[in-house]
Amino acid sequence: MNDKLLKKAESLGVQYAEIRTVNTSGLSMELKDGELKKTITGDEKGLSIRVLFDGAWGFSATSNLSEQDNRQLNKTLETAVLLAKANSHQIKEKIELKPTKILQTSIEWKPKRNPADVAIEDKFELISDLNKRIHDFDNILTVTTGYSDGLIKVHIQNTEGLDVRTQVTRTVAQANLVARKDSNIMGYRTRVGGTFGYEIFSQVDPIEKGEYAAEALNRILSARSPPSGHMPLVADPSLAGVFAHEALGHGVEADHVVSHESIMEDKIGEMIAAEIVSIVDDSTIPGGFGSFPVDDEGVSGSRKVIIQNGVLKNFINNRETAFKLDIEPNGGARAESYQVRPLVRMSNTMIEPGDHTFEELIEDINRGIYAKGSHGGEVDTAKGTFQFNAQEAFLIEDGEITEPLKDVSLSGSTLEIMKNINALTKQREFGEPGFCGKGQFVPVGDGGPYIRISSVTVGGSE
């Protein structure tokens, strides 16, 4: 049926047409303080059609895929074409797509242990045990644990001859906990997930992560506020990854660049970071939460070198922005579901490792901060500024990690901070998996080594 729709699209005079069919099946389960709050199972299937007519996009989607009655599919196509025609009278700049390799393939990332083969009782037991274990710790006020798995099947075809099918499984377990001591109330989140099956829980134990979270939360409740001012800071792989994603990554998404909303515009080839800094966005990392074989335009996922030895080398792009910037498409188009059009998005954004040990990072610091994880923040890609809150932090004194701190905030200029990175460990790790919001939510990963920044602005009450 899709072949007929594409031929009909051409007969209607479109420059380009693309059909993306998505079928998602799986389970979502949530438990709060031992009480089951929701269990949702099922399948969702739908189709979107995107067309380019006279340099303008038109988009429409439907969940009615009955081949016996194809009137809805034809109506979806006609709606997309009508919208493109209407848009063509409004746009100032005609859209064109950069040519790319036309794929005709089928790719399946098979899990070692298919979540569909695991009893729902076992999944419930996992998050129930996690919930109970966290509640064993002092001062815990409330705990919400969750589990989800999903098999995502995508089929993309276009009028250029592309025909790609992919299958990817993602599995996640998480806990959100809140603790109270006297008048202090603090929260903490921990998550295990990736493009794995149920085998991920034999690689990373959610119970151990939950126990650490409860211990950390109790440390934070008794901690003091940090000193304030400019000082050296050591960030763990989770916080380093959040910096790479938020402060840099959004600034190198090419839609921000072409709309003049990024400080990185016109900086390709410039030294924007310390020479030891290299950063990639890589959707091919096995098991990465943001990994995928093919993006939502049918372009192969790739390892995109964003910064190499301090020099800005590339932007994350889709075919439209690749044409505008005259660079090669690199598989950066992603959509939350069939119901929305693809946007330029990150995948797994990682700082490359260096040649130091963790001990070497802290041994020369007389007074500084060791920060772990992220607890929210904001970024201005146009101004190139950021503000993050560390989930956990400690004071460094005379080369030793001493007392815990709470409410540590970090702020500064992205370009300045990247030039202030002066040491990286040999060890590189993924941070916790997450979902990036940019009008749509998509799974992403980030991480890196432990990094040392010679000076960053730390907010505190001391």
C-alpha cells in the first residue's frame, strides 16, 4: 500500500515524499510506596506522511492503517500535500534536501533476553524489591519505582527508493525518592536503562543503585551549603555527560545553528575548547540509551565527531540543515513517535577520555568541589551560558575529598568552561539514561570521563 501512496504523491507533483510507519509494543509499570499505581501494556501503531512541495513541508499522520479501507491513508497523504501547498506561499526560503545514501535494508537489534519472554510477575518483583529496599533506609519519605520496556519497529520509505526496517528494544528501571530530616526535604533519582533486553539488570543492579541513592540522600540531608565563588571543580562522568549534552550538544544541533540561535554558528574549524577535549555524538554505541541504527529520515546512525582536540568539527544535522550548511547528513533526525515530524536531536553525547587517574585530578586542588550527577538546570544556546544543579557534591581540601555539600549550583559560559578543562581520566562511563525534551521527548545517553575544570562559578550560601 505504501508504494501506491508514494506513486500517488509523485502524481500530485511533490518534490519528495516519505512514509514512516512505527509500531511500538511493551509494558509500563509504576509502584509508589509499595502500592501499584499503574500497569499499561499494549501496542501502538501509526503512520506519518511528510511531503515537500515547492520548497515547503507538509505533514500528516494517522493510526488507521486498514488495508481493506485505504481511504484514510489517501486522506492523510492529501492532507500533507494541501498543507505543503499552503506553506509554500508563506515561506521565505525554499527547503531543499542534501542527497544521501539510499538504503534498502532491514536491521534488528536482538536482545539477549527478550523482555516479552519475562513474566510480568518478575518485573513487578524487581521494582517492588527496589521500593522495599530504599524504604529500609532512614529518613525516606516516599519512593516511586518504575519499569518499562518497549520494542520499536520502524519502516521508512520515500520517493527516492529508500526502504528501511529497524527493530530496537529499550528496557528501563528507575526510582525517584524523597527524604526528610527536620525541615530539610531532598529528592534523588536513579535509573538503569539501555538498548538492551532484560539482561541489562544482570549487568547493572537496580537494587544496588537504589541503595546508593538512599545513602546519598541521607548524606545530602546532613550536608552544609557550599562555598561560593570561582573555584576548581571535578565532575563525575554523569555530570560531565550532562554538560556535554546540555551546554554543548544543543548548541551544535544544526536547526539552532541555521536559525541563528546558537553561539556555535560560524565556528567550524575554530579552537573552542582545551586541546585535550574531544566530544562525539554517537548513535552506534552498543547498548546506549540513545543508540539507533537508522534515524527517522532513513539516514544511517553514525559516530559524529563534534570537537576534536579542542577544534569544532561538525554539527548534528538532518538532510534539510545539511543542505543549508553544505555538509554531509549524519543521522541526526529523530521523532518521538509517528505523530510528529523528525527534529534535529542528539543520541549519545560523550566526552572522550584522557590519560589521568581520578587521584591525579584532585591531588593538586587546595579548595574545590567534587560534583556528581545533575538535578536540573537551564541552558541558553544563543548566549552560550548554562546553570546546573549537582545532584550530589563534596568539598575538596588539600587534595582530599572531605565533607558532603548540598544545593551546589554551577554556572558559566560554555566556551569559557570548555577551555578551562585541564584534565580527564582514562576511565569513561555512561551517565544515567535520560529523555531529552525539545518539544518532543526522545531517549538519549551521555557520559565521559571524570573531568577537572580549573575554574567555574559555584553558587552557595557560605
